Amino acid sequence: TARSRLRFVDADLAALMGGAPASLSGRLTATIEVEGAGRSPIALIGALKGGGAFTLQDGAIRRLDPGAFDAAIRSVDQGLAIDPARIGDRMEQALAAGALTIALAEGEFAVADGQARLANTMVRAQGADLAVSGRIVLAEESIDARLILSGPARDDAPAGARPAIAVLLKGSADAPKRTLDVATFSNWLALRAVERQSKRIDALESGR
């Protein structure tokens, strides 16, 4: 039988994650409360129930540079084909150029059935917004998460929509496989191109 309460106050997140160069950094304050019972360590972990809350300050996420949206849009304006594979390659290159700076992020998570689940948590970051959801399988130390990065609003955005991409993380918690989903962003770029072309045609007809 186990009953535990753990609290971190202004802890170095990178150090907590092992001290190696981490994709996520900042100062973490968190409270975790769980309890459960089982006839083996695996059964105990699977029976844990509880949850907690966290606050991240002065944080950053590497390879998630919000300036990637502007870089990809410029490339399209200069002739890059609006093809998901090409857009994905360009975004990966641009995302790796910097990090997403997070002044403050707050959220809650629940522990049940051997998993810690984070509900939709919105992070207001510098130059972008980030929505995070996912789970960690405690016994396997594996992660399955989805991050939706939305870029800043633009005057030339189709229907006023903000550009957005999804980053999927799956696998070992310390080195998950990263997959970029740019389908929504590719559609956004295509609609923007159509609107720009329509405005050019309207301008030419007005000139005549």
C-alpha cells in the first residue's frame, strides 16, 4: 500500500529530467498526490490514483521556434510548392532554428490506471499559443502527446484564421519519436494563395 505526496518548488526542470541537454527547460513548481495498493510493483503502479498541478516559469521548448510560420510563408511566396511533404521539411528546418519561450504555464493532470494524463492545457507563449494534451504510461515510462502550435495572427490570413501545426510525440519519455503534422497549415497556405490571386485579379479588373 502506498500513499505519497511530492512537491517541487522552483526546481530546475532540465536537472529533474536528467541533466542532459533537454528539449524542455524552466523553473517548475508542482504538487503530486497519489495512493494505491497492489500485490506487486507493477500492480501497485497500475492501481495508483490521484493527480496534481504544476506551474512552469521562464521556460522554453527547443525546436519549436514560432518564427517558423513566417519562414515557411516567405518560402511559399518565393516559389515553394504547397505540398505537405515540402512544407513539412521546411517547417522542421525552421522550427529547429530556435525555441518557444514560455513566461508562464499552468495546468493539472490526473493519475489513474497506471497513466498520468494531461488534459488540454493552453500555454500563452511569446509570439504563439501552444495547446498540450497527452499521457505518460508510468510503468513503461512512455509518452503519447499532441502539441498544437498556433502562430501569430496575420492581416493576410484566410478568413482571419491563424496558421497552426501539430507536433506528435510518442515513445520513450526521455527520447520520444517526433512527428510533424502540417496538413492544416498546408490547407491554410493554399487558401491564402487563392485569396491573394483573387485580389490580384480584382485589382487588374479595377485598373481596366
